[in-house]
Amino acid sequence: QLQLVESGGGLVQPGGSLRLSCAVSGFALESYGIGWFRQAPGKEREGVSCIRGSDGSTYSADSVKGRFTISRDNAKNTVYLQMDSLKPEDSGVYYCAAEDFRSDPDYSIQAMCVRGLRWGHTNDWGQGTQVTVSS
């Protein structure tokens, strides 16, 4: 059974930093794609950054490129999102998600971030953590 638990959210001033963590269990990180998605009030959920567990290849949305860094520690079964130079528009609930890539190991990590999780593939979401950027 997949389980993902996010932590690290909170209130931060514009220009500040936060590091989110996603602790996963029930599966081997190296066989999955892991993504961070966010949803602001009244807006659709969007992919922020995604990483392939096997080789660490990453994708980040243009809106966060150069400010956010996704990384993983397979030994700790944890994925991180380092968020720097935060802006008020980065506020929202941040979700961690995982999808099994074993049946499709070359699936694009960019596609995971842009299209979201695929129907018919083993995947799951965390419960989310709130990030608020405000002075």
C-alpha cells in the first residue's frame, strides 16, 4: 500500500525559503516517479516539480524554474522540494504524488508534471501541506 506524508509547509515572507519533505512507504522510490503539485484557492492543481526515482532526472515548471529544486534520497525514501525566493503566488496546498514507472520506465517526467497521474497505473497522493507566502 502506497503512503506519502508531506511536511515542511508554513508561513513565510516573500523572498524567504521553505523545504518540503515527502516521506514515502510501501514502495521502492527508485521504481517510481514522484511529483510535487500545488493548488491555490479557486485554481486548478498544477505540477510544480517532478523527479524520476531511478536516475534523478527532473522537470520543473517555468514558474518555479531557478527558484525550486526537487531532489530525492532513495536510502531515506524521501523526496524534497527546496523552495527559495518565494512569491505570494507560490501560496497554496502542496501535494506529493507517486506513480509506478516499472511498466513504462521511459515515461517522461515532464509528462507526469504536466498531465498529472495516469488512470490505470498504480499511484497515490499525499494529504497535502499548506504553504503561505505573505508579509
